[in-house]
Amino acid sequence: MHVRRLGRSALLFLVAACVDQRPARLAAPDTVVVNSRKATALPVDVRNAAGRVVTSTGLHYALVSGSRVQLSDKGAVTCLQPTDATIRVTRAGLSTRFVVRCRPIDGFRLPAPVRLFTTDPPRDLSAEALDLDGNPVALLAGTASVRDTRVVVLLKGQLYPKARGATYVDVTAGDCTVAIRVEVIERSSTPEALKPDEEFATTLRLVGGEIRDWRIPPGRYELDLVPVATQPQQLVLSGRDLNCSRLTREPRHQQYSCVAHDTAAVIVRHPESAGTLGADLHIRRWDDSATATTTSAADESQRVNACPIFIR
């Protein structure tokens, strides 16, 4: 009796397993965005009544509309230009259809390195995809991940600063993977004790002929003197014992990338003999090892994947 009951249980299990494998529907998203110019497999599965995938074979694909899309017998689409298409998929009495949005990209336009303070609110991640004609592509199907989440985290497309330091956000879409450098900075109350990844900032109002200077420790810096927009004259930024090169990100600013030596100082002077001029001064110190251990976002992106990179 015991053996007979066991045999019936095994038979019932086998019957249930066979029923569970019966195809009930074809599962596919309503819309598929394709950013690649290479053949891309369409995400279609055969599922049972419980919603489990039973197979992805035996499917037949047909192009309902969209003559500029190439569709293979195995369900791979090739998008060589922006267009839309409707695909129908069938298998043994089951059928579904969906829209394919072909938006092939050729590269990315990236921001300069993203710079955040540890106390800043979250900021949108900005990486603009471009098509073959250099036009922005609005529809993207890709991924983004942060290499070091101790520095910054990415949630719903926004960057949240966590601790001072630098890392990269890897963004993948179409045939490209690009790396966006993110730098998180802390504020310092005095430039004489600036540490790597800290910034000293102050608002200046100098009278005619006045000169002010700030001693800074040896290291790698970025200096930025931001003028008052309404004043025709500007304060003059200079330094002592600094090796600097001019930056051009903001044409009206006086921006320099500098290496400071033992007796370095940042100097701001009023070039006229009378009147009052104002500006905001930013002295940022970067990690001294960064020049040897990291590259720019564009160089890093080209190393990851050889697609065109344009820096804003």
C-alpha cells in the first residue's frame, strides 16, 4: 500500500509538471527602445499560466510597419537610423505585438567633471547622447553605475554626495560605455590648512590699490575668481611660487589649474587707484595623487569604449 501510494504521488507530480510547461501567453514590453546600430535581440518570452518562462524558442517574427528596420528570423532588429516599427510575434496560436523605437546613438556629450560639496543637495546626472548627425537623443535604454559608492550614490538619476573623494559613473547605452568623473569636496574655513578635496571660498570687496594674499600648502589646485556681473572692471588674480595654466570653462572667470610649491600664495589685487570692486574667490585643492592614478572623463571613456566623446 505504501509503495502504491508513492507511485500515485509521483504520477500526479509528473502530470502537474507537464501542465506547468504549457504555453499560455507571449510576454513582451509594449515598447522597446534600441540605441545600438548592431543587431539587437528582442525581449520576447513564452510563459505559462503562472507567469513563469517556459521557452523562448519557436517564435515567428513579422514586421507589421516600419520598412527602415531590419528584422531577422531569430528576432533581432538592426536600427541604422531613427525610425519606429511595429513587430508581431506568434507561436502555436499565441500572438503579441509591440513597438520598436529605433534611436541609434553615435556618442555622448559629457559635462566637465561633476563637482559636489558634501553638504550639497542631490544633482541630476547629465550625459547627453547624440545621433549620427550630432542631434540629442531623448529616448535611451541603458544603465548607470557608480564605481565607489562611498563617495557618491546614484538614485533615480540623481547623484547624492556621501564623502570627499573622486569616482566615476559608468553610463552604458547602445554601443557606448562612457565614464563621468564625479568629485566630492568639503569646505574649509582657512586656506592655510587646505587638505586634498577641500575648498576655501570667500567674497571679496577691495578698494582701489588694495592687495590681499593667502598662503596655501604645497599641492595641486584650481583657482577661480568669479567677478560681479555688473561691474566693467575686474579684480586681478595672480600668485606666488605657483606653476599655473589658464582654464577656459567660464570665459568671464579667471580660472587656473596650478601646482603650488613650498612658499605658494594666492594673490588678488585691485588694478585701479580708486573705486571698489567685488568678486568671489574659490581655492580648491585636489588629491595630489590624482594626476598619476586617474585620467580625465574623456580619456577614461575612450579607454572603456571607442565611441565619440564631446566635453561640454
